[in-house]
Amino acid sequence: MRVVILGCGGFVGSHLLDNLLDDPRYQIEGWDPEDRKIRRHLVNPRFTLHRTVAHAPEALVEVERAIVHCDVVINLAAICNPADYNTQPLAVIRANLFDVYPIVELCAKHRRWLVSFSTSETYGRTISSYLPASSDADPDLYELREDETPLIMGPIRNQRWTYACAKQMTERLIYAHHTEEGLPFTIIRPLNFFGPRMDYIPTRDGDGVPRVLACFMAALLSGEPMQLVDGGHARRTIVSIYEAVDAIRRVLEKPEASQNQIFNIGNRQNEVTMAELADLMRRTYATITGDPRYNDHPIVTTSAEQFYGKGYEDCDRRMPDIGKAERLLGWVPTMRLPEILLGTMRSYHDEYAVPKAA
Ligand code: UDP
């Protein structure tokens, strides 16, 4: 199978390459200016990397040639870090909408199957978050169903929603190209994939605020307190990157089932509040290091405005209905959160806490 992957050098792309390149049936052409996470694949004759962004006008001729000759295009290129949504809203809208548009158009022009990575943020907030606390008991008010749940975002001044809105518009563009021009597509809405190589550690190999796993990990590594935004009440469901990549593989191998569908990819069993996640991570780190003092690593609370700046508003809860992925792809994630954290945090520990041999 000839696969084009745009944004192949990031967290998801690097794991997808590990998975697909293990199988001699796959031939991959990728675009990404960054190769740090995928260096081991650069010598693989079944992988070609173009070290540039795919949407650059000078790159598009090559991209079109690759699209014409491939079986499927996977778009992973995005700015997907919540700390950027309200602080660099223009860059976020450009990267997640306008930069993707030429790729959607090329796929439509050549009727090439586009597997597009969207986000669970497309759902925005749950209905139950606007109702009295008791409505939490009714799954219809909080469960996220691909083809039924309304998409609810906050006001324009809360620029946190730039990402969700840009991704939603990209989904709508793809769907419109499908209905009007027959573009074959699959949209994936990831729900908090966790695993090695997810994010940088601030002051070590990047600047700014990464996603929550790396924020908490950075605090554990540096001895600083872990910070809970707005008390850490927000809830997320966490899924292993390995199981998520298995879902993508199933999408690719079952086109008759996966084409023209939207899929939630997440694990319902692994729902935690951010406060619970912080506690579980400090206890996991005590196990990894053998140092029981981490069990009591300090945890403090902070306001969203202090942590992210003006215009941040949180998604309250993300409980996916994954019945469609189960039914059509035969995909059932089983890895529980403690196991996911153990493997992921061990890899961060080995990378950042253990001195490298000279
Ligand atoms: N968060 C937190 N402390 C941190 C970083 C993030 O409490 O140091 C919270 C954040 O406000 C959100 C949740 O953790 O409620 C998940 O944030 P993440 O950056 O992983 O991205 P998201 O799941 O919102 O896409």
C-alpha cells in the first residue's frame, strides 16, 4: 500500500511509521520539516522524507505527484497544543484550516482517499456542563457520538476555541467535497493519546507550555509543584498511542468499512480528572524511581488565566462513544491508565532523568 503522510515527524506520525514500516507491504512518502522523532526510519528504503511543510506553494507540485500515485493520504500536520490556541490564534487557524485546504482540494481533484486527523475538541463542551450537576447522570447529555452529538463552542472572545473551530471547518470542508464531488474520506477524532515522544520538556528541549502529561512530568523531573488548572476538575479519557495506532492501521486495512466515516478513537475506561491524573503520576514516578518521596510531590492549584493567559476555556469532559470503531473496525482498546503511564513515564525518565553514557 502506498501511503502519503503529511506531518509524519510528530508524536502520532512517529508511532505510525514504527507500526507501518514493520510491514513490508507499506511504502511511505512523508512530509515534515522535523525528523528528530523518526531518525531511525530515514535509512529505510520504503520510506522517503521531504523535509518541508506540505502546504508550502513550492512543495505542492511534489505533493500532488505523490497524491496521484498513492492509495491513501493521511494528514497529521497541525498545531495541537492548547497553550497556543488563545495565545497564537492566527497561527492555529492557519495551520488547522487554511494550510490543510489545498491538500483537501488535491485529494478531491484526484478522488484520493483522505484520512484526516481532527480532534475531540470538535465536540467542544458537553450539554451537561450547562445544566445542573445532576444531569451528569444522563449519558445523552455528555457522551460524544460521531454522527449525533451537537458541537458546542464558547464565545469568540474565548480564543481557546480557535483550534476546535478550525478543525470543525476542515471536517465540514471534507464532508462537502465528499457529498458534492465524491471525495473518499475518513475522519479520526483522537481523545488524548498518551505515549512516549508525546511532547517536549520545557527548558530542556522546548519552550512554552506542553500538554498535561509533559507539564506534570516536567514538574516531577525538576522538583517544582504540579499545577492543577482551575482545581483539576476537567476530565479526560486517556488511550495508549499503541492502541490508537492499531486503530489507524485497521482504518487503512478495512477501507470498505472505514471510508466516509468519522471515528472517535479513545478509551472510555480510562476517564480521570486532572487532579486524579496528577496523583496517579506522582505515585507512578515513585515506583519508577524507587523513591517514595514522589508519593507526596507537591500539587498546587492555579487559575486558567494565570496558566494559559486570557481567553482559555476548558472542555469539561470527553467521554467517547466508540461503538462505531468496535463495530466497523473490530477495535477495542484494553490498556488501562496505570500501565499506559508506567511505560510512558519510564520513557520520559530514561530520556530526561538518567544521565546519558558518554
Ligand atoms: N492542565 C493542568 N495542568 C497542567 C497542564 C494542563 O491542570 O500543567 C489541564 C488543562 O487545563 C486541561 C487538561 O489538563 O484541563 C488537559 O490539558 P492538555 O494540555 O493535555 O490538552 P487537552 O486535553 O485539553 O487537549
